[in-house]
Amino acid sequence: MACVRFKAIVPARYASTRLPGKPLADICGKPMVVRVMERALESGAEEVWVATDHEGVREAVEAAGGKVLMTKPDHPTGTDRLAEVVTRLGWAPGDIVVNVQGDEPLIDPAMVRLVAESLARDVNAEIATAAHPIVTVEDFLNPGVVKVVCQKNGHAHYFSRAPIPFPRDAVLAGVLQPGNPLPAGLGLLRHVGLYAYRVGFLKAFANLAPAPTEQIELLEQLRALWHGYQIRVETLSEAPPAGVDTPEDLARVRALFAANNQ
């Protein structure tokens, strides 16, 4: 699969409740959105576009030599924003596009390529994503940690903020308590919010009715499952670096870049 061709889109929404102006936050001399764009380019994507609704983000990307598309400010989901981009750029239904979140300046370019290659291999899937093992009880019980259960063929069976699959015997034995180690052999997986899509699916997604499960869990990938689309899940050996959601996250990332003289 060394010659898999794919494109990448970096959605960069300016508004953020916890960290206003996040895409333009400085990381050792470069805006965060530019740092993410550079990682996406290192993945081998044949095209990388930043999709934004803010003029300042457009200016920063263009100043760094990047490609940017101004999109509607009122998209209900990030996937809808991607659908606008692929439609306006006229990409073919079979093209593969990776959604690289604009607040992931530490994302591994190899992981971006991994999900693209995974989707290219799986002709029955319209989406590919990633997951990694859950190693603490705290993460398993945390509703902010999205879990995924997979089928035998590697496709997603369900995503949830609830602790799934529910280890009944461990709960009844009282061992599933914060501070305790997770029982061995449960195969619990945390979903990583990195997606590769076929362009044909992205164009169809905008016209799909929201799923009841999506509205309950607030997880837009459940819309795809509800309507019968298959999602391939690649299991990573360990958790990737965390993204930037808070000022504390930003300080951590700045320190890492500074330590590596980047």
C-alpha cells in the first residue's frame, strides 16, 4: 500500500469556549493551525487544505504557503464542513480524505497515513478511524472518553461514552473501582478522533438525518452506523499525544516543541 493516494483537510474553527482563537495560538513562532498543516503534509497526502470560517486563519495559512478554503460558519458538524470542501473542490467519489483536527499539533504523520491506507484496503468500509487500549479504570468510567466495540472483521459495532463492553462480573466483584487496575483480557478500546473518508460518503453525509443514538450520545459517527455505513477501526499499540483543548494543554505542547527546538 505504499502508493496509496489520499488528501487531507484540516478543519480550523476559530471559536472555542475553553481556548478562544485556538487555531492562531502561537507555538514556538508558528500558529497552531500551521503546525497541524505541516504534520499533515509530512504524511504524504497529495493535497492538504485548511477549512476555516475566519479571515485571520486564512491569512496565517496563506502566509505559510498553505492552501485554505473559507467555509460556511454555521456547519452543525465538522463532517459537514468537510463535505462542503470536497464538493467545492470537485473531488471524485472514490477519493480518500483524512480529517486532521486543527487542534492536534503533535499528531503523528504516520497515523494520518495509516487510516488512509486502512480505508484503501477495506472495500466494504466508507470510513476508517483508530483506537487504542484503555489501561485505567478512570478512563473506562469517564464519559469524556469515547469507547468503541468492534466486530470480528474490524468494523465498528458501536461507539459510546458509557463503559462498554460492560464487564458484569468485574462490577459485581467490586473490582472496577478508581485506583484499581483493570482486569486483564477485557480488550477495552478508546476511540481516537481521526477519520479517513471516501468522498462519496462525505457528500451523502450532509443529507443523512441525524440518528437518535447520535443525539443521545453526542457522537456524530453514530449517524454513519445508524444509516448502515461501515467504519473500519485500526487498533494502535498506545495512545497518541493529546490535542489542545485548554490553556494547560497549550502550555504542555509549547514546552514539547521548545524542548525539541522546533
